[in-house]
Amino acid sequence: DYADNLFIGGYKNLMQWSVSQGEVTKDYGQIMAGDIPPMVQTSDKKYLFVSDISGYLKQIDVKKQKVVRDYGNIHDDIRSITITSDDKYLLTCGCEHNGHVKQFSVRHGKMIKD
């Protein structure tokens, strides 16, 4: 059950926790370049997007428990990420240029607005 998953980010590290089992079900290890404050899941809980303060973004398939897309360094510093309610678009905000927003297609994994 996807709703059972809780994701815990720290300095470079990410863990997947099962609420019902009360234990870590996946330790992704050092998956990012820096602290992992912003994360967001699609509404169907299929994908988790993880970003860090170094400006990197990755997409994880929750069921397969693996990174399925590495977007690389997309900002100087990612401050927030969100997904539209229809799961079509991912929006990221960096601190450069007083809050630079980029838009990505979730389905295609491509940036559509810089």
C-alpha cells in the first residue's frame, strides 16, 4: 500500500519507512549531493520527487524502490517543489533570480518552462 510509506530525508541520505511495520523498508543511502528538505509525491503515490539544497532533482518509483530519472543540477539551490493536482506538472523553485520557477512534464520527464 503506497499510503503506508513515509520518506525521511537528511544530509544526502534518503530512507523509506513503513508506518504499519514500524521499520525502514529501503535505505537509499547517499542519493543526493546535499541536504534533502523538499520532497513531493504524485497524488497516486507512484512517484517521489527528491531535491536538495545543491539544486539536484531525482524521481523515484516508489513500488520499484529505485531512481527512475535523474534530472541533474537544475537550480543553484532548490527551495520548494510541488506537483499539480492532476499530476501532469512538477514545479521547482530555486533561490536564484529571486525565486526562479521551472516547470517539468511528469509523464515525459522534460522541462517545458524555464
